[in-house]
Amino acid sequence: MKIVHITTGADGESHITILAPEFTEAEHRRTKAQATESLTFMKRELGFIDFHPAPRAQYMLYLTARVQIGLGDGTSVIMEPGDVLQAEDTTGRGHTSTVLQAGVCAVVPWA
């Protein structure tokens, strides 16, 4: 599992940082709770979506879909089932999405 944090830089372009979840030492080893607004499921079909910013700050939890996220500088990252996209690039040019394997994602905006 990887967490990919995508933000908008001062240059108006999206940038990616790979994060590691921080788990507690408690018996059930979990991360710190975060308030969220809702949970929806999105069916992703094969295809390409050109540059777009995230509609709001949100997590995309890749359950069965496999998606390549592309940036303006040509770099990309492939989101596999089990990966999490922490999308905060709500301004600027945004990123591209290429669905490599159709499937389902959970969308979780946060407050």
C-alpha cells in the first residue's frame, strides 16, 4: 500500500509526494482519525481523462481499479488496488488519469 499526496505548487503544476502511513503502537495499530464529509463509490472505466484539478480535497481509495496519474512534467505514478491518492491539487492545471484496469474506487472528501 502506498499513499500518493498530490498538491499544486507555486508554478501552478501538480506535484507528487509518496507518504507512509503512521500507525500507532496500540494493539490495533491504526492511524490518527480524520474527519470526513462522505463516502461514495466510483466505477472507473478504461480510458483517459486529460488535465484536471481535483474537484475538492479528497482521498481516492483504489479498491479494484488500476489508474496511472500523470503530471505536467511527464512523471507518472500507477495506483494499484490498495493504494490511496490524497488529492489536494484543487487549483492549477491538475493531473491526468488513465484507467488501465476498470474497477471501483472509494471517494472520501474531508472537512
